[in-house]
Amino acid sequence: MVAQIEAEAKATAAYTDRKTFSAAVMAAIGKVPRHEFVPQSQAPMAYVNAALPIGFRQTISQPYIVALMTDLLDLEKSAVVLEIGTGSGYQTAVLAEIAKQVYSIDIVQELAGEETERLKRLGYKNVVIRSGDGYDGWPEHAPFDGILVTAVTPDVPPALIEQLKVGGRMAIPVGNRILGEDLMVIEKDQAGEIRERLVLPVAFVPFTRAAQTNA
């Protein structure tokens, strides 16, 4: 799997400007046991460089995309990170291997509960997960050095930009299935100005709001 990620990083360098990912990111990818985060029926595919279904109309992201989005945040060991869309918890674990603290939100209550127990069992003590609408972020723990969103949204939630620390970065898929989706990096510079850059085309599950789940 690591070799597949490295090969794809080289192949997509024209889009990402990153022929390789940081040693910290690749070490995290190599350490986190992906088979722990997939349904038993998908276990034979756990270390294939592909997204897999996990139920609840959700997927565990392609390992290359997990590595890329993590790398784009340029995290330090002291970083505090917000993740919107816990999903399988695999991306959460990769972030937890690098950052000091990870806060993660998932709209699906069952997934939030399952991943809290799974990550605890695997020894991750620097992760807090809650169920809820991630559109408003988690202001109690802001500002964040990095924000990572694992669902595509037509517009970047203003609250997430507000909760991004000066000098911080956000990786978020934007767009829709009709017009196309792109991974975007948003950076808040030292003057508080926002800079945006499209990285490459992607395909993610839609960003779900609380009102949609209750409809």
C-alpha cells in the first residue's frame, strides 16, 4: 500500500506540487492498521489503494487521498486539528499519529460511537469524537492549526474559515457530482487573509447537514 501511495504521488505531482509526502505522514500511513477500520467483509481489500464502503452510505477514503490531505496540512507535532467527517476513523488515526490533539465530528451517531471505542481500543488517547453537524465546526476548541473535511460541499463553511488559526491550513473537497469536485487547500496567512488553491479532481461522499438527516 505504501508503495502504491508513493507511485501515485509521483504520478499526480503536476497537480499537487508534491512528488513525495513527508516522512511523518508516510510513517503514520505505515503504522495505522487499516484493516481495523474496514468491515470484515472488506478485510481482504484493506491494504489496496482504494476507497471502500463502510455502511451508512459512507466510505473509508483511498489511502493515497488520506496521505495527500494529511500532507497538505503541513502539521507540526504541537498541532491541534479539527476533522469533519470521522467516518471509519482511519483518517482520524493518521492525524492522531502526527498531531498533538484531534477533534472529530461525524453526522452519523452510530459511526461516532463506534470510532470512539475503536480508537480507544487501539490506544489513541489524543482524539475526541462527537456526533453532530460539522458545518459549524467546534468553536470550543478553536482556533485549529489544521482542518480536514472528508465530505464534499458546494461552499466552504464560513465557521471553518473563522476557526482556522492564523498560519493554519484547511484541506476540503468542494463542488458537486454534476459540475465536478476538486480538493482545495485554504490557508490563512499572517495578515489573516485567505488564500485558496485547487489541488486535483476528487470524488467524496456529500457533506450532510443535520436538517438533511432529520428530513
